[in-house]
Amino acid sequence: MTKNKPVYRCSECAHEVAKWVGKCPACGAWGTVDEALPVAAAASGVRKAMLPTTAAAPLSRIDSQTTTARPTGVAELDRVLGGGIVAGSVVLLSGEPGVGKSTLLLEVAHRWARGRDERALYVTAEESAGQVRLRADRTGAVHDRVYLAAESDLSVVLGHVDQVKPTLLVVDSVQTMLAPDTDGVIGGVTQVRAVTAALTSLAKASGIAVLLVGHVTKDGAVAGPRTLEHLVDVVLQFEGDKNTALRMVRGIKNRFGSADEVGCFELHDDGIACVTDPSGLFLHHRADSVPGTAVTVAMDGKRPLVGEVQGLTVETQVPAPRRAVSGLDYNRVAMVLAVLQSRCGLYVGKQDVYAATVGGMRLTEPAADLAIALAIASAARDTALPPGWVILGEVGLAGEVRRITSTTRRLAEAERLGFTNAVVPPGVDGKDTPMKLHEASSLRGALRLAGLSRK
């Protein structure tokens, strides 16, 4: 009998190659090439019917309580998860080294054991037991029902699970675990897929909630095969700038709730704390307005965040003036400068232009265009915007101000923080807000409203 030779197929574009490669030669995606049977062999194969172990049941008779979320005790993480962790689910938390993944999950294990008469097992394959104990002492996460195992062998870890019988299992990290019955090096495609599949099967069969730590690539994506994200139920991205204490957990995939929630944390020497009101971190509170500043409201997932945009223009003799941007999209800032010059007569071609946000906030959505334009115009005119104003709107290349999404939620957040006036695109309904709305159909009109147009 002739043996069917396996082929390797990309899960993104279905391109087939004769041997495994790390990067698909057709679409250029990394880690998406997996072994598969040839199409002819798969089509010609005949499978025999087998008696199922569990009979199919009507959907109306399925108990929905089996997927009820259980709070972890960390409010901001529960917000992203959709209320908590579901029994038997697998959650993958990825992030750059040193961002605070281990600190967060150790806190989750501590609060899980402290809040209920159940056990949590923390498995570390990257650190020694003494290192984890030092972190637990520093963050106050020591508890009798939190068990620690410094193991990298998957078989030994499964033995620990049988002995401890936890309801929460934390594995730090999945790329450093070894499946002894599977070929390949630790952290390789085959090993990572085998370890994740085994832990997923454990979770589904026993009802244990599993939290996995995943490494990331240089691009910020989860390292390893793309099937790793398909195997788990929830994928979270832990982000943060090492120069600031602010950390954010973003939902990338969630089978039990919304995938566009964001949780905010603050990393301290003594642990990690939830930030229930992060808008105050992105504002520089001052008594009076100063030239070159404008306040806007960004939507990070479903969460409105009030942030401050700052602009500065400086005369220069250099033939190619500098354009420095921090926390903003460089291309959108360049577009706003072009619209200011072409449509509003604000010439900054012989000036260095600096644009930045406050507190390490990142503003990349188009709704911040109008705030960027008014901040730069305020700096160029050396005239401050009226105090208590918030700026909302997208700027088009024709100089028009376009409508944005979630305007009601943005205005409600600004009103909660004490803002009284808002420059908004035309057509915004102001019935639900006590703020005074100033409609601007064009960028020139917005400059006029803010007192920044030429007389």
C-alpha cells in the first residue's frame, strides 16, 4: 500500500507546501503552517459511524448555568472577562516580558483562594519556587489554599492537579512547558500546540478554570502557532509602557462575553491595583487653560477615556522642520497639519511642530483629529482654548468635521469630570447631557468657535 505523504497547509490562505516552514511563502503570516492530509486522501477516506457516548439533546434543554462566570476578585479583570472566569474555560494572557503578567495572575490566584473555600494551583516553569514566594511576600499574595509547583514537565503538572484538586490552574508560561510524548523542542510549534491541547482537554473534562501565560513576538502578537489562539476560549493582551505604572488588559477573543472591553491597572512595588477611573491619569489638572492644549474623549473598546492633547510650534531656520509625535498617529497628525494649512490658512511650514498626549495615553482613532488641530492652532496663535471645553470630531481632507461613534457616552464621561462645553460635529443630539454643545461643520468653523481664527 502506498503511504500518503503529509502536506503542510497555511491556516490563513490555505497555501500548501511540501515541508513545514515558519513563515507562509504566500501570505507572509508567521506560525500558520500546520500539517494536514492531502485533499485527495482526505476526500477518499471513508469513516465508519460510531455510537456516540453522549446523545445529542435539544438546545432548550441545555443547562445554561454551566457557563456562569465566577468573579476572580480582581474587578478590572472581571470586567474584561465578562464577569469572571467560567468553569472549564481556558484563558490565554499574553504580554511583553516585565509588564506584570505573573504579578497579576498571582494576585488572581490569591483572591480566588481567599474569596472561597477552594484551592488554586500556580505552576511556574520560568522561575523557582523561592522567587515566586518572594513576589508573594512583596505583594501580600500568600495564602494556605494557594499551591505552588515549579515544574516544566506536563505529566508532572497533571500529577499535581490530581493531588491538589484545584478549581483554578495558572500555568506560567505555556511556551516553557514540555509534553514528553511529543517530539520537538520546548517552545516549538509542535510542543506549544500539544501542551495547550492537553490543558484544554483537562479543563473541559474536569471543569478546572485554566489561566495560561503566553509570550509575544516582536510585533506584539502571541508567539507560537495561530492554532494556539483557536484552542483557548479567551485571549487577553496585557499592555503597558515600562516608563509608566499604567497597565491595560484588552480582550482579543472571548467566547463568553464582549471582546472589546479594557481593564486598567496600576503596577506598584507592592503589587498591582485596579484603576476604576483612569481618565484622571490622562489629564493635567490646572486652574486655567494654557495655549497648546485641548481635551478630548477617546473610546478604548467600550470605555470612554478623557485625555489631553498638547501641541507646540517653534520657529526654526532648518530647511526641513521637525515633526515630533508622541502617543498619537504620526500620519493623522501630518494630515491635520496639511488641512490646517490648506483649508484654514494656518501656515506652519517653517516651524517645528510637536504633538503629544499626557500620561502615556495613546490616541489613534480619528475622533481625536479635531482636538489635535485645535491644540496645534492654539499653540501657533498663542491663544488658549476656553476653560471647561472638550473637543470631539473627525477631520476630513476637505476641512469638514465628520460625525463619530459613541458621542453620548463620550459626552457623559466629560460631563462627569466637570466639563461644561463641547465642540461636536453637526447632528449630535444634546437632550441627554446638560453640557452646552457647539456644532462645527468645518475645521474653520471650529477655529472660529474657539477664538483661534484670524480676524
